[in-house]
Amino acid sequence: MTTETIVNWGGQEIRLRWHAAKKISEAEKVTSVHGYCFYEGKVALVHVKGRGFNVPGGHVENGETAEEALHREMLEEAYVTGAAQYIGAVEVDHTDNPDFLEGGPYPKIGYQLFYRVDIRECLPFLRENETLSRIWVEPEELPYVMDDHELGLLILEESLNTEPIK
């Protein structure tokens, strides 16, 4: 399976590269955080308005660490809490994107951080934020349900190969 792909986001072609376990030291280059959240052998997916089903995640807000943002997003989108382990990063590379806006909201090369999360508490789903629903999916069914690029399967594999936190 490839560790690189090109996606079309909003009419712009962007190169993505998966880096298992790569540590990202420059906080300003982290654009978002995401969690493969496991509960009783299944993965939580959330249906976010306009994006379809995906793992919980989102942007890091000013003053937050990446892990703080992950826990906030898990609670806001999936209504779960848990123990998180960092598993790697997707490099989001706009170098070949002729429409890239210098000085815009994203760096030319940024990173999406990914975590394996072992859910400790599953709260009632209240639909208070941007998510329409939460579902629990067997890991082998994710390719048929999750609306994401092909690197999502590499990240799933990495999360499955990471020992759960006891």
C-alpha cells in the first residue's frame, strides 16, 4: 500500500504522505488532529455535516496542545473520552498547488496528527455540535464506510498494530 497520494480538496490538488511515528516539533505546522477511537473492538466514526463519515478530529485552537485539541474534538464530535497514543502524521504538501495562498490559513507544508484512542467513557450522543451521528464500525468494514483518502487504511493498520492502553 502506498504511503503517498494526491487528493482533490476544494478543487485543489494536494499531495499527502503518511509518516508513521514521525514526531512533529513545530506546533505551527500542525493543522489538525484525529483519533481512531476503539471501543469494544469497534471504531467510532462520526458523520460531520458536509464531510460524511470519518474519525473524530479537527483543528487545534490557539493555546491548545495537539493532545488537548484531540480530547476536545473527541468529546465535541463523538461524545467519548479516552487514553490517546500518538501513531503518526500525514504531511499535507501544497508545493505543487498553483492556487496555494501564501500567508493564508495553512502552511505550505503542514501536518495532520493521528492517534489511537482507547475509549474509557462513551457518553450519550447529543448532536449539539457539527456531527449528525456516531456509529461503531468493525475495523475491517472501515474502507466501505469511511469517507477518506486511501492513507486512512494505512493509519487504521498502524492504530490496530499499536498496543491498547490498559
